[in-house]
Amino acid sequence: MLSTPLQLVPETGELALARAIFPIVERTDDRVARMLGEFQPTSLGALSSISLLNRVDTKFLIAASDLPGMLAQLVQHYAILEIDGLRQHAYRTVYFDTADFALYRDHHDGRQVRHKVRSRTYLDSDLSFFEIKTRTDAGRTVKQRLQTVTPIDELTPTARALLAAHVPPHEQQLFPTLRNDFRRITLAGLHTAERLTIDLGIQFTGVGDGPTRGHAAMLPGIVVAELKQSGVDRGSPFAQVMQRRSIRPTRVSKYCVGIALLAPHAVEHAFAGQLRAIEALSGRPALVS
């Protein structure tokens, strides 16, 4: 059980609650924005040289209040992705799953080989991709993707062809289940072949006709950082900062946390520990409507 119950609110009160907590988030963002201005910029073209579609991912949960100080320790080691003057970029992801959440259950049960299927939109540049992320039995993350003209909320023939090539047949009857909105900071190693993504302002909205429909949640005061490398390198400047701050890696999944929050009675879940960690870092429970 969570030490503090999740706050259940009527959907009509969601914006009022969001405004109540956003002043705290905005004060943190002001400090973050000033800190981001200290980084050397890099372009999307330069970043593509370390796209790392076959990689090792290491994730961390961080309190948003700690982010400015953490960034100050990274300025000399990373460049920041800048597009049209923006150094934080808005993302929207729609995740697909089966009617009985087979892909979620694979993560829940700790299957060695598991998949996430999603349509991702980079809102600032109006680019969309259909993607399959596979966690291999070697612990690597392999991403397959194709560009789409617009975000998709139902599988197109080309999307189904990609699924047929990379996802087991019994897991190909997929439907939209969850929308995830967040802002991302992307850093690239100046002296190391690695990328670091920092996601904040994380929100979830139920989509489709399943049990998540009509529900929403947000994670106030929480940052998810993900270090992407071709192989585990403990000499990574970010990994060393995390070690000095005694922040250990976690297997947090935004998709699984979102489903656990929005459909707790529809699926059993082993993510109570992650929800407790999120609550402890933020000092308040996730907001769920």
C-alpha cells in the first residue's frame, strides 16, 4: 500500500488541481531554463550521429527540485539539443497494447524479451514516428521505427508490416491504451558517445475504449532521466554524478507507471515500489482523475 493514498479527483477538477501544483513546477523550470542556457548547443543533424537505435538504457528517478544542481555538474561534459531556439521540447506518445494488456503484462512479469509499441510526435517540429522498442534477452534496447505523415491512433498497413516482422503474432492485435505528454531535454556527450534524455512535466491520459478511458494522471515534481549508450560505461559523467548523489538506476517505465495509475483494478501490477519511490521524491502522491 502507498503511504499516502492516490488523490482521486473528478475530471472537471483536474485543471484546478494542476494549477494548484504548477507554481512549484514553474519555479523549478525557471531555474532549469537558466541552467540550460549554460550548455553548448548541438543540432538534430549532429545528434543523429549518436542515434543509438541499438543500445543499453539506464534510467533514473530524480526529484525535479534537484535538477538545476544536477545540470550544473553536467555543463562541461554535454551539449544540448537546440531546435529553433528551444532547449526543452514537447513530446506526445500514444502507446498500443492488446485488450488484456499483454505488452504491459510482459513488463510486469519481467519477461526477458518484451516490447513497447507507440506512435510518437515531436510537437515542436511536427514530426511523427511509429515505433517498436524491444528489450532483448541480452538486456539491450533495439528500436524499429517508420515516419508517419501524422500521429496514428490505429494501425496502418505499413505499421502492421513492421509489427509482423518484430512482434510475436499473438501480440499484434493492438489498440491505443495510453497517451503520455512530457517535456524533454536532450543532452549529447561532448567526449563520450552517449545521449541523456531528461523528461519532466509527465502526464498520462487514457485513450481507446479500455479501462483507462476517461482517466488522467500527472507526476508532479518528478523527472525521469535515461542514459543511452552503446554499452554500459561507468565512466559516463552523468553516471558518476548519479553515483555521487547516491541515486541508483531503476527500471521505471512511463508506460507501466501510467497503466498502473489509470487502470489499477484492470491489471495486477508489480509497480507499487515505483509508485512509492515517485511519491517519496515528489513529496506528494500522483494526481489521478
